[in-house]
Amino acid sequence: MREVDILIKDAEWILTLDKERRIIRSGSMAIVGDRIEEVGSHRDLAGKYRGKKVIRGRNKLVLPGFVEGHCHNTQHLGRGAGDDVDIQRWLFERIYPLEAMMTSDEARLAALHCQLEMIKTGTTCFIDPGSYYPEETARSAEVSGMRGIVCRTSFDQPVSAIGKLPSTCFTETPEEALQRAEETVKQWHGAWNDRIRASFSIRVIQNYSDSMCVKVKELADTYGVLVQSHIAGAPFSARDIERLERLGIIDHNWLMIHMGWVSPGELRLLKEKDVKVAHCPGASLHGGFGSISHGLFPEMVEMGITICLGSDAAPAGNYVDMVRNMYLASCCFKDARLDARIMPPEVAVEMATVNGARAALWEDKIGSLETGKKADIAIFDIDRPEWRPVLNPVANLVYSANGSSADTVIVDGKILMEGRRVLTLNEEEILAESQKAAESLAERAGLEKVVRSSWPILGVEL
């Protein structure tokens, strides 16, 4: 009998998300170092392995850790600051003022808090679309143990048709912006046993000249990494893809975010170029982006376009929970199209796992439970009222559960959470510090009164 580092023993269900999409009833998994050694039935593995650490899988569902396809780590202190405004006011009156006042210590705390919330809901990997503090995001992941992609925001047009960026914190030449973005990729891509990677970002395309867009794409190609951008997320950006096509820079290493205002004719181009898409249903519903009412995501699924799921940010969708995202992605279009058969739960789980891995250009290492792949695993407690009875574990995960039933999370073969207790972070300390820091940040940004409820507040002023 061979000794392995971790043995997940006799799980009630294992969703492998392998090429055959096998579901194993009464399954076990052996982990050696940062890799999956074998996954199969408990009967077949019981006599082969003994574990230094044994995780008993009774009443548990095991599946690949979720890949959060779009998440602004450093915006996490802004939860509640972006409520009930349209996207332009959200950006220029709420989010940019917060970012302009943010310190590096606050950015680090925001990232730690964000990653805490992701771990608590079963996410093992995130794709961050860019901020001015990529190092703080990366170093927070060093502590939390998560896998992730970081990048630095850059732009060359502070004034555009949709608004003017604050001068504080946003002032740099295009050359400086590109240099700092490139330095981020050089420093962080492949860090910590390839647990951290980096990308380039065209954060809001309206703030980029044509030449800047081309230069960013050239850099992404040079380093073999993603280029991310918020594309076609609102009516004013409905021509974004047309512009990028004219520049000749649409390619397989694009991750295009939101994409609710894509024309039917553009779908063929997305498929032909193997563009990846991040769908953020919660952010769209909260911000009124139109991704559900106007989006063509069911058509993208039918065409085989890679769609992953994202929470966006604490002041956008207001939560970071991939289980909630799966529910919305599956159910909202059933109602919008008056067809309960479209976007079945299996599609939603693929979006949150294998598609997320493919969108991150990481599908060779993560996204499914297979021999040789990284041991990035989420284990859910299904002996809970909202789970039982379990006739179809995929449907229950998407339609019945929420992220709070995540019990254990493993990344790179290291246990980050067990029995709902996060082992790598001080949850109580992070939450207390986040409350104080968020109040201070909102006050400095001039938002402390803007974000209050319209109902009268009695008692001591904060």
C-alpha cells in the first residue's frame, strides 16, 4: 500500500469534469505533493493508498475548485459604494474616487478580504483584470494560498466620451503605464511554483487609443499571456469588437469581460478567433448592464465559445460566490427566453471550472480532477437542509446550494480551509480591519453619505 500526502476517502459524489464528465459515486482521490495521483471509485483505491492526511468524504461532494473568471481584488473595501447607479456614475462618481484615495495597505487588506471570501465559497483560482496594486494582490495570494492572475492597469486617454479619470493616482505617461504593466508580468508570471501568473489589461477600452491597444496586445503576445478587457458591457460600448477587429488584434489570448452587447454577426468572429468570455450575471443584474435582457450567452454556448463566470467586484455584484453565479447564469436566461431547457446546470458548472481554466490559459493544469493535474479541489458538505435529498448532485449544486456549504478547499495540494475554518488567514482580524478601513476610505473619497440608506439612521454617527 502506497503512502500519499492526502487521501480523500469515500466521497459520496465526485464530479471529475474530465473529458467524459464522469461522476463517481462513492469515490476516493489520492494526492501527492501538488498533484492528483489518482481519482476513482473507493473500492478500487481503498487497497492501494494510505494517506498521511485523510479527509473523510462521507456526506461530501468533491469537484474541481472554482475558477473566478473576473474579480477586482482591491475593490473589496468598496462593498455598498456602487449601489443603484448606472455604469458611468458607478465608475466616475464611485469607484475611481475610491481607487484614487486607496493606499497600498488598504489594497493589501482588500485583496486579503476578497480572497478570504473566495476560499469560503469554494474558489481556488481568480483572474484579476487589473489595478494599480498588482503586487499587493499577488502578495495577498502568497499568504492566502490561492492561485491567481494579476495585472496592472494602464491607459493613455484619461478623458473620453464616457468621462474623465481623477488626476490623483491616475497620472502617468503612456510609456510609464506600459513599462509598469510589463514589469508586473516579468515579476509575477510563474511565481510561487506557478501558482501566480500575470496578464496585460485594457481595462476600459474607451480610455485607450488605437496605438495603445495594439501595443498592449503585442506585449501579451510577446510574453504568451492573456490580455483582458471590459468589452461590450453597456450600450455605449456596443462597437468595441468592431473597433478591435479593425485593428486586427482579436485573438485566442483575449478574455473579454461582460460582452452583453455583442451583435449576432460578431459571434462567428469570437468562435473563429477562440476568444474567451467572462459572463458576470450578478454584476449585470445589480448594475443594469443588460447582459441578461440583451446578451447572447445561450447562443455562445451553442456555438462552443468558451464562457467562464465572474463575480466582478464587491461594489458591482456585491458578492464573491461562484455558486450564486452559477444559479444566475443558468436560471436568468430560462426566464428571459421563456425556455426552461436552456443553460442546464451542467453548463453552469463547466463555466465555473473547466471553462474558467481555459479562459485563464491554464487548462492543462487546473479545471478538472484528473491524474497529473494540480490538486485544486473544493469539497462541499451536502448533509444540509438545502442539499437533501440529492438525486442529481449537479442540479443541487447549481439550483439548491450556496457557497456557504463549501467545507474544505485545497490548492496546489495544500489545505486552505477545512471544516469551514480558513487555515491560512485570520478571518476575524481581516473582517474587523476591513470595516474600519472601508469607513475611512469612503469618508476620504467623499462617499460616506452617498452610500447610506434613504431610511433614517438613529444612534451614534460612524
